[in-house]
Amino acid sequence: MARSSQVHTQADGDPFKPTPPP
């Protein structure tokens, strides 16, 4: 499972793009 730091899903909650959790 190679996940890119740039490519993150909302569920993952990437620190790069602060998105409010559902």
C-alpha cells in the first residue's frame, strides 16, 4: 500500500490540506 503524501483522501485527513472531518 504505497500512499503518496501529496495524494490523500478526506478520510485520511492529510495535513497538507486541512479538511474538516465529516
